[in-house]
Amino acid sequence: MKKIIVPVDFSKHSEYALETAAEIAKQHNAELIVMHMLELSESIFSASITERNDENAFMLLVAKKQFDTFLDKPYLEGLTVTPMIKYLKVLNEVAAVATEVEADLIIMGSRGHNDYDGVFTGSNTEKVVRHSITPVLIVKSKPKVVNFEHIVIATDFSEESISSIKKALDLLKKLGKKITLLNINTPNLGFLSTDEIDEKIEAFLEKAKLSEDDISIDRISDHSVEDGISSFIKRAHVDAVSVITHGRKGLNLFFGGSISEDVVNHVKLPVITFKL
């Protein structure tokens, strides 16, 4: 892991992301690219060139001062930190920059859907995830641990997911000690018998050239995907959750977009997303 992008709006949630990123960067000797996007007012688009330049210069000066204060953290000492300011309001620019600089990971804070102020509301987090081919780690609170003991990947064990699962495993094994692939059997989403689930998992492992010696496999039945993940988190002492996304087609591979968005926004643990 060489480069990590951290979008920030100088809020406590972006500081949670920055602290998480710093710990991961220390473990992998990675560069932190701390990115802030200036929120342009609508009036500036109809202003004269001189007025635009004046407002841009003023906003840039304010942002630089905020950066100086925001990046004055003891946990950043010894790290390579590159501040980046963009004059853009559209959050899919985060994904574009991540691709341009060949970042290995985007780490961002999120308030979920309960708060609507600032950049990192749940809907904006979804926009970054949908556009990004770079994995995204979403944090909701001050990190307790960063070298996760146990990460669970929710999957349907479909053949379509093999390449994405293997890509996810390559990164997750750097972030966590134990990785579990979890099948969630629900009444409304293609319910399978135990034998059918086992056959599907066996076929998946064979095609993916994986074995239960390489990866932990588990199954759970519940009324919904969210309930299944929540139940597994409680019983298995999980530190982070991972999902595979379809990008703009909807967040998730084996359950509907709205359900997976709920997982990203409402699971309190860190969530790591990978694009199919």
C-alpha cells in the first residue's frame, strides 16, 4: 500500500478518517493525500472573472489556514502528508483523483443519514462509493483499532463475484487478521436450503481456487440482510464489514441497492467497499 486519499471537511468525522488513515499509513509506510474540496457558492458561476478570481483566492487562503490547523496532529508525525485543494463541489472528483494518483485506498468519515450538515452525509458517501474503482473505507467514529482482528465480507458466493472477492481479500489481509466470507440467507432474497448453500459455497471455492484453510466461511439466516449482518457482528466479534458494490447500478452484488446503502450508512463499524 503506497497512497491513501483522505477527503476532509475539517469536521470531527473527517478527523476520525484522518486518524484511521494515519495508523494504516504507519503500518504500510504509505503517503497520505489529504483532500479538501472548496464548496463554491452558486453566485460565483454568474460572477465576472475578476470576482471569481477574488473569491477563489480568498477561499484558498481560508482553506490553507484550516489545513495548517487540521494537520497539526501528533499522530501525523513522521508521515508523508500531501494537502490537496480542489475547486469542485462534486464528490465524484474524489474517485477521479484516486484513479489519477493510483491510490490504494480512500478513507472517509460519514455521519450517515441522521445529520445533513457538511460534506460527509450518508448520501455523499454513497456518491463517492458509486463512482470509485478504488476501495473505500468508511468510518463513523473515533477508531478503537485499525489493525482489525476480524473483517466480514457479505457475499452471495456467485461466480460473478470471484474476481472482486479475491481483489478484496488481497487488501483486507493487509488490514485484518481474520477474514470471513458470510452468506446471509433471507426469506425474500432467493432463500436456499442448507444443502443448496453448501453446494454453492463449494462450487465458489473451487472456481476461486480458495479453501477453508485460506479463508473462514460462515452462514447465517435472518429476516433481512441488515439483521443478518448485525447478528453476526454480535456473535462473532467483528471489527469491520466489507461489501462488493455495483457502482452506479446500485450498491451491492447480492442484495438490492437500497439495502446495501443501509448497510453502508447504518452499520456503526467501519465499512470497506469494493467495486464489482
